[in-house]
Amino acid sequence: MDSPYTAFAAVYDALMHDVPYDRWAQRLDALLRAALAAPAGAAVADAACGTGALTVRLAQRGYRMTGADLSADMLRVAQEKARRSGLSIPFVQMDLRALRFHRPMDAIVCACDGVNYLTSRAALTAFFRAAHAALRPGGALLFDVSTRYKLAQVLGGNCFGEDLPACTYLWRNAYDPEQKLLEMRLNCFLPQPDGRYARFDEVHVQRAHSDRELKNALAGCGFAVERVYDGLTDAPAGARTERAQYVCRRLDG
């Protein structure tokens, strides 16, 4: 699984300006508190942490955070973000399929489509196995996925664009229903001091994992699914859910 985030890391936060990170962190905090019962100072890994927006916010809420991501460029941005916030957070370059930390984690979170980038059953299973091994007995795994409804109906076949101060971008999407894969082609144009624009292009591929596929893979890797929520709400996920939030427990014995 090669990282699609290269030059994109420099403008990622600008492109994600409308993501409600504060509300997202508040929701994850509530889910962690419920899952861990006594979460004060809990050791939590943010897998596929990107530029650390949620990592920093959860650290500010008292969790002992570790951030992990495949992209060294994204991690550099995350480290600087933590430094500016006065936080000491270890960030490590790591593949989701090979998570390994120096201590057992009380919980692992994986937010904002990290699991969708695992585009095969083998990759998905490898992540769940690695997460199981990285957690303490009874630890919690919280992850979300963009659903098939979102990838196929909301994004698939559509083109989006925006002219921002940091960059101008075009985002074209094509969904393959047989492979359950969404191909996202990004064209970004960065303003230069001389008035011209520098262009870079990236291709991102995400898979629409079904609820059944996820639950079967989790069960096979030693997890119990406790809840599946509709996004950041307390409502259960349904047919028109765009982002499903899974709360899982490591089983032992």
C-alpha cells in the first residue's frame, strides 16, 4: 500500500478546511470514555493520523497519543502541529498492516477513511490482526469507513473543485461497482510568487467495504463489534449512512 500523500501533504489541511475536527475529537473522546470506562491518561494510537489534526486534539483531552502514518510528509506536518501546540507526541512512519508500538495500547483509532485505503481483503485482515496484537487485552478499536453509498452514489461519477488561497483543485471520481473501488483523480494548482501556478496530480483509490465484510474480518481477527454508528451521531448506521463509525473490542481466550 503505497502512500498517495506526497506533495498533497503541504495543502492537505487547506483542502480539509470544512472538516469538523473539534466535533470529531469530541465524539471520539466520548466513545473512548465509554469503551475504556476509566480513560484518564489512556495510551491511544491514531493510525493513519495524517497531519495529526485529531491526534493533537485527543492529546489535549488527556490521552497519551502516538500518531502513525505511512506518509513521512504528512508526519512532518503533524509533528510541527504538535510542537506549535506545546505537545510532545511521538509520530512514527508505519503501515496500517504492520502496526507495532513499544507498549500495548489501550485503544487504537483510525479516522477519516484510513480503512478505505486498504483495497483488498488481505490488507484489511492484516490491519485487524496488527491492531489486535498492538492492543492490550480488552482494548478498543475505533475506526470509520466511507460507505458504499457514499463512494458509489455521492462521490462516484462526480467532479468537484474549489479555488482556495492555498491552491485550486479539481477532484474527479469514478466508481467501479464490480471491484467496489473508487478512483479519485486530483489536480492541484499551487500559486507561485511570479503569478504562475505549479501543478501536481495524484490518484487515490478507496474500497467500499461492506458491513458484512468488515464484521467477518473483525471476528476472524479476534474482535467483537459493539456498535456501528451513523457518522458522529448516536444513531445506528443505515442504508444512507455516508460514514460508519465502528466501535470494537479485542477478545481474548
